[in-house]
Amino acid sequence: MTATSRHKGTVLVVGAAGTLGQAICAVLADQGASVCAADARDCTDLVTALGRTHQACQVDVTDEQSVEALLSQVWAMGSCQGVVYAAGTNYTGPVATTSWPDYDRVMNVNLRGAFHLGKAVSARMRQNPRELALVFLSSVAGLKGEYGGSVYCASKFGLIGFVESLASEIAAYGGRANAVCPGNVDSVMLRELAVQVAERTGNVLDHVLAEWANAIAFGRLIEPAEVAQACAWLVSPESSGISGQSIVVDGPPPAA
């Protein structure tokens, strides 16, 4: 199977307007998938730029009825082979100064939204078993806690537990679910976070970014396309024996 023919059906990408979402849509389209790009923001320009006939949809992942409506629309297409949940947001700060509105925002998007999607998909699979692969964007912050990252880490730790449980529940109906855990990705969200960390710590922005880039032996940030390739592979038949796993997209630690 060549890379350009890896996907023959529709792949729903939720959170398509973000840096990773856009990269995932581009890779999937290049590999032959018909992409349904969904986000709270308008994805019309994104879909047009993909260079062939795809579809833009709007969804609010924090609203269960909005997710239900999206899944009903996608399910009616009859050819959905995969779903990628790339919606996410961040917050930084020590536990002692936790902002509850920010806590709720992160949990609602990163975790509750994933539950909304998982519920909608698994309920339909129970009624109509089919081969379907789901991928949820977690993070290396979902594998190890870090200073100032309690809220984000908790959401991503929780997402991994959710994915492992969901994978067990949908296996009998032909479904697979995996998590992808990127390291520090060169993205809009990471750079916005770097600004917040620099302000909180009194550091220089460039120093924060350099520190994150040098946290791995590559000495650079991970590229969005590198994460997108992993997601595209996990929703393809080539990964048919993999489910309930967390795939890390990151470099090794630097030499001591």
C-alpha cells in the first residue's frame, strides 16, 4: 500500500483549525482521505486549500448536542474510517494559584470534549459495528507531571485513561482507539504558553523556547507534520493491530 492510497474513506478531524489540526488534515488529504474538518472556528479556507473536495463543519466540543449533531452528519456519509480528536487548550500556573475558570476551560475542551466524542461514536458502533479508528491528541505532559502544568497534565493524563478504557469497550464492535503524545511542538499554542511562562518566571521568551527545544537530543521543537504522520498512520489499516496505546512523538533526552 502506497502512502498516497493509504486512506480511501472519510476521516473526521475535530479541532481542525489549530496548528496540529491543520497539519493532520493536510497529511490525510495527501494520503487520499476525504477530510471532514470540524472546529468551532470556520474551516472553509482550510478545506479549500487542501486542493480537492473535502468538507468543513462547525462543532463546539464542550456541547454534547453539538458533537452529536456532527457525528450524525458524518455517520450519514457511510464511509468514515477514522476520527482524530485534536481539540485542545492550555493553562499554566502553580496549584496554589489555580484559576477555576481556566481549569474548567481546559478540562471541558481537553477531556470532556473527548468524552462527548467517544460517547457519540461508541453508542453508534454498538448499534452498527464497523471498522473505525480513533486517535486522541494527548501529550508527553499526560505521562509525567511538570511544574506549573498541573491542570494541563491532569487533563492529558485523564485523556490517556479514557482512551485505554474506550479501546476496550469498542474492540468487540470493530473499533480501535489510541492516543498520540507529542513533545514540545512548534505551534501557536506552545508559543502562547511560552509567553505566559516567561511572564510568570521573569525569563526571556527566547530563552524559554530554547530550553524547550534543547530538552531533547534533537535540539529542536517537534514539527506539526511529524505528529500528523503518526495520527494518519493510526487511523489507517496499516495499524490494525494497535489499540489502547499511547504513541510518543518526541526525541530522546539529551546526552548527560
